[in-house]
Amino acid sequence: MTSGRVESDLTARVGNFIHTIDRLCRRPARGEGVQDSPHVPAGFERQEEEPQERPQHTGRRGIPIMRLRNAGDWPEFLVRDADAARPVISARIRRSKPEIAPGDTVPVILARIVADLGADAERRSSADGKLRRVPGLRFPRYRMTVKVLAAWTARHADAGPDAEEAAREALRAVDRTWGWGIEAAERGGENVPFPFNVLLSLAPPFLHDWRLSGRAPLLSGRLRALRSALAKDTAKAGLPALLADLDPADSARVDRLLLSAFLDDLSRQYRRTPLHVRGAGHVFYPLLLLNEHGGELVELIAERRADLESFDPVVVVTYLPGEDPPSGEEEDPVSALIRWRRELVASGRAAALRVLREPLDVRAPGLPKDPVVLGTASRFWVPPSRKPPWWSTPLAIALFWSVLAGAAGAYAGQTVAWQRTSCATGLWAPWAESGRQLMGAECVGVAEPGYLFTPSTPEIAQVHRRIHQENLRAAALHEEEAQAARPYVTIVYLAALTSGNRDSLAAVREGLAGVAIAQKNQNDSSGASEPIVRLLVANGGGRMQHGEAIARLLVSSSEAEAPIVGVVGLDQSRQQTVATIHALGKAGLPMVASTLSADRLVEESPFYFQVAPQNRRQAAVAAAFATTLGLPRRARVYYSHDVSDYYSDNLRKQVAARFAEAGFAVESRRFTPIGSAKPGPGDPNEHPYAGEPRQAGVSACDAKGLVYFAGRGIPDFQSFIKGVNETCPGAPPAILAGDDITRYAADVRLRAEVGQVPFYYQSFAVAPNRCGQPQPHDFYDQLFRTFTFECQEPGAGRTLDGHAALSYDAAETLITAIRRLGGPVRHAVPVNSYTVWRQLSMLHTSSGPAIQGATGGIDFGGGTARQYPRDKPVLILRVKGAERPEQVGACGPPAASSSWCSKVAEKYR
């Protein structure tokens, strides 16, 4: 379309020209490049063959260079300052019109452009006439490149043969921040001990040289960009070597290096990614106005833009003060601009590339004397200035990061609080619960895979891992044998798994090992009536003081796929344990206690059973054994003053009564257990007070006859026996202790501390033989094969007491009740806590014990239903120091009892 077809007045020409400049600088909302203008002058008609709608290709990554002929005063007009009444193009366009004289080099021109674009400016808006602050752009890579080149130029002439070392020195001179850090580290190394002084003298220089190599991600920073610009085909070389190959006199290479750094800085600031939100706030490309003396820089930019894979967000307009029009008929400027825009954004790729690679040659229209006459209503006038997205403004970004930092801080604080109060690991998840809670100084609740209640030992961790592996295997078996209808159940091992005294951990480990062996044996079984067992480990606190809360937690967390059908373990016959039994009984969960022996427990709940004999039987056996020692018929019983400790008080009463029946003169003395309050002035108890356990041990040295200790093994008996050992090691009294002392006897190290004082103690389990010898029960063979540390003797891993075997028997008793619910092929009775409880009360056979456990026969029948076993063995063992305990007597079934057991009355069987 030529000027003969379209006659445009001055307003149309000027308005279209201004709009073209502004449109080139306007950045599309999405993508990069140039958009077509929706404004078309009234006199411009589309050709008949042209489609009415053309697609807008905003993804064409390229901006052509515009050559303006007969520019006149247009360059000055386009960069008017803030005092102008009205800007010609949008106020937010950053612009630069460097004064370029003949002979100015590319570095000089770039320095002036960077100074213009990097400075803040004030522009008057065309909409309301108000001044708008236009922040400057940042050029860190360009400035760093300039410093490096200046430093290298100063050293290049004297570099000599070692040019690479000179280049490294130039880089160190530029990178002074790290250099100061090296000097400070070297000075600080003089005041620190070896080997830290060596580390301070070697590490900073090494890290600095690695940074200067330009190869270290993050650490090298902007030096990596300089290395990439220098590398070309030698990408494996470091930055000092690449810089050494650069001749500062090679102006062409230096010019390209500086231009690359300049344009890379621009490209990085205009990135629109989630990590570069600020880049979306740049809604205009910067405008460069270069006169006829900047041709060298224009040629370099055109050379770079021939590679359209890298996008340079800058509009370059080179202008000539005057030039004769080309010969021949010249196209009307309005039509030329419209045609050019259409070819750029709506044509095919080949045509678009041709348009991009060829400068837009335009003759500037005559500048009107008063451009203000171009009214705002004219559609040729500059469109309203586009504003950056609200979320890309500095205030929005600051608010976003503040909110994000606050949210991260709150989440981190919540995670810390959750980990502290819930004894949890990992990150806090609102929908997840750890199943544990910090109560006082102890973490109580259910142990998830990988979690260990503290204090702990490597042996306990190994047992936990074994239980976790068996739980995984149980889940896999359930999936594989879903058609076989084997019941999939959960058994909870609830015990006192934490303690302020690490010496009780041997008993904790053995209880866990016992139930682990029972679970493994059962999952190895096959058959429709054989249950698949999943085991949960729960901690009720060091003295079971939180057992009631854990019982409520277990009730609320029962799973439908593997329901909780019973609880085994329990620990310490205390008031808190009774509360736990009540809570579990109200929930209908049957319990099988492993070591509990207080007489009153069987009366607390019909859902409660135990595999250990009662204290009344233990006391009767002790009295019968005492008659064989040849001592004066006098007995002194030491027991705990703690009124919440049902075990100690009940055992003291039973021992006193049974010894009195055997003709002994009995006196009782009480002591304050470690960690408990001493009796006050109004204490109604008439028994003599012996002080703390160590003081009680001191007082035991004057006993004439037998001393019976009816307290806890750890830490009370540990302190009691030390008092005896310190006072009368050469002539100690005869000491017999109750079954809770097995906690103390399980630790060889503790017994070795009082090697001069022998004592007797009662146990509910036979001590195993040494590894490699025939064992009294298959359980011990399996225990030693599964947990090899149990064969260490002496050591923390040796099983010499009954905790492992009793825990095994408790778990085996519950599993047997589940097994008996099934028929020969399939389960005929639903497996739940109530049916299992019913079956427990029926574990009785007339021909012998229903279960032959590791600690003896277990049978809850015999005339009337009972919740504790009949004729359960009670052993008497003698120990001195680190020596292996020696069994000196046993009372159980008549055929396997010592001769003196005949003195135990029938009612105590």
C-alpha cells in the first residue's frame, strides 16, 4: 500500500509513529516480543484477500532494530525529562540517549547507557500529569566484568610466563570480600588449638580458589557467568586460565564480553518465574536511542540478535540527523509501520525471522510545533500506561516474603512444640498424631517404627527393629492370605519402658524381647485358626503413672483391619497400675500381666489375668525356705513407705503372716523409696522408720535372723545392698528378697559393685543355661538365635531373670486364647476383645496345664475359675557379686518341687 492509495495528515503520521515506538517497548502480558496494535488509522483499508482476524504471536522472541531517518528533534522529544508538560511515550519506559561522539568505543558507550538505565528517574504520566518514579535497572555482572577487565589489564603487561597466576591475582583483587575473610581466618588461626588452626589456614584459601575457578555452583556466583562468556570451546578450563588467554588489546573480544554481560543482566531482570516474581513488574522494555556514531555497538547487537534463541529485552533505535530519501517511490510511513507490525506478529515463521533480522527503516514524520494538540481522544495517541501486576510490586513482594517467613516461622515453632509435647520426629502435619505425649519428663504412648523411648540402648533398638520387621511381615501375610481367613489382630505390650535410672533397662529390653519372640513364632505358624499378630509397644511411664491415659489412647486408636484384642505386660503393682487395669477393663480389653503379683489385682477387673503367682504364694514359699537355713526364728521385713506401691505393702503383709505361721518372730521396718517424700510428723504408721534405702541397709547389719526385702529392685534394693556392703561386708545378714529384685539381678555390672555380700532372691522363671547348652525351654533357644547379644556373659545382654520368659508366656497365653476360638478349618467365632476375654477364662484342662510356658504351666482353672495360674513355680536363687545366680530351691508342681515345699499349705498353691 503506497502513499498514492493512503493520504494521511500530519496527526495520523505523528500519532502512528509515536504509537509504534511505544508498542515496541510494551512487554506482552505473557511471552516476549512485540504485539500488534489494535489501533488502525481510519484511512487504512485491509486488502480483500486478507483474513479479518489474524493470530497474535506474542511468543516470537525478538525485537528488531529500528533505523530512523530524518530524525530531527525526535530523539530529544522521546527522552524529555520530568519538566515536560506531557510525555510522548509511556512514562514507565526506561530510556537512554547517550551522547556519542566520533571515535567513542563500545565500552565507553555501554558505560553511559548503564549510567542512564541504572539511575532512578522521574517521569510525568500522560494520564494525570503526575510525576512517577521509575526505578533504575541493576547491572551486577556488567560492573563485575568491568572490574575484572580493569584488574587484568593492569597486570597483563607484567604477567610474564605465569599469566594464569597473574589472572588469579587480578580476580582476587576484585573479590576482596572473600580476601578479607581469608586474612581474618589466618589471624584467628593463631588463637585456636590444633587442628582447628590448620583448618582455618587451609580451608578459606581452598574455598576461595574454588570460587575463583568459576565452577562452583552458588559459591562462584557471578564469576560463573563470566567464565561462561569466556569459555566458548574450552569449557573445561577454569576462569583464571580463560582470563589469561584474553588479550586486553583485543577490542573486538572485549566489546563482545561487555555487551554480553550487559544484555545478560537485562535478561535476568526480565525473567518471569516463581523465583523471579519481580521480573513480571517490568512491563516495558528499555529504549536505547543511538546516533550515527554508535554504529559499532548497533552492529554487535544485530550480530547477537541473529541468534534468536536468546532474547534481549531492549529496544534499539538508531537515528540519523538527515538523509535523502531513497530513489523511487517511497511507501507512506503509516502504511509501512502497519505492514511491518502485521508481518512481525501475524506472518509465518520465515517471514517473521526476516523481519526481525532486517532493521526497520522508517522516515520520521515531521515534528509538529506543538505536539500537545494531539488530544487524548485520538486513537493514534499513546494508550494508557500499563501498570505492573500488583503482586510484582516491591511492597507486595515484601509482604509475601514477610507472610511466608512468618508462616515458616510459625510452622517451625509448631513443629518444635509438636516434637516436644508429642515426642514426635519429623515435620508437623496437622492431620497426623504421633500417638505419644510428653508428660512431665517422660515420653509416653505408642512407639512408631524407628522411635525409641529414652533412655535406651543399642540392644533395645535392635529389639524394636525386629518388632517393626515382624509388623511389616504380618501386614504382608494378611494381604497374601486374605482368602484363608486367618484373623489379623493387634496385641499391645504396655509396660514401664522409661526410667530416670538407666540401670533398669535390662529388664525393659528383656520384656520386649520376650513378646518379640512370641510374635515371631506365631507369624511363622500356618493354619486357618492361627492368628497373624501385629504388635504395638506402649509406654505407661517409669512407674506406670500414665498408664490410665495410655489405656484411653489405645481404646480410641483401635483399627478395624487389625483390631486390638488384648494387652500384655503391665508393670509394677502400684495405684497407677490399678487405674490402668480399670480403664482397660471398662473398654473391654482383656489383659495378661507378665510380672504383676499383688493379691488384690485379680479383684480389680474380670478382664485381668496374670501368668505370675500371687504374693501370698511367694510369701509362703519364702517362709518354707527360711526354715531350712538354720537361722534364729526371727525375721525383719523391710518394705516401701510409698502408699501407692501395692506390691511392697501387700508382700510385706503376706510375708509377715506366713513367717508368723512358721514360728518366726517378725518385725517390720519401712523405708522411703528413692524419689518419694519422707513421712511427716503426723504419720500414723507404727512400724519403725529406717530412713532411705541406704540407711535401711546400714540398719540391717544388726539383724538377728533373716532379713526380707519387700521393695523394688531398682533403685531401692541397689541402694539397700550398698548400705550393707559398706557397713558389714565381712559378716552380712542373711538376705532374701522378693521377685522384683530380678530387675537388679539382671544387671551384672550392678551386682559386681557389691561382690562381698551374697543374697537370696525369689524369681518366677528358671534361669537359662549358658549358650550352646541344652535349655529348659525352647523359648531360650529361639531367644539366643534371634538376639545374639543375649549370649554375652557377663554383660548387659545376659538373661538371668524372668522378665523375658514371663513376657513371652503372657503373649503366648493371649495368642492361645485367640487360636482356640477357631475350628479345624475356619474361625467359627468372631475374633474381638470380648470373645478373647471369654476364651481366656476357659484356659483349663483336667489332664494338666492348658499352656506349658517357659516359666511353667499356665492354667486358669482347677475347681473354680481363677485369674492367676495354679502351682506356678517360685524359684529361690543365690547370687554373690558378678557370679552366675545359682538356683537353690523351687516350688511348683509337686513332682518338680524341692522337699521343703511340702510345708507350703494347699491354699497357697
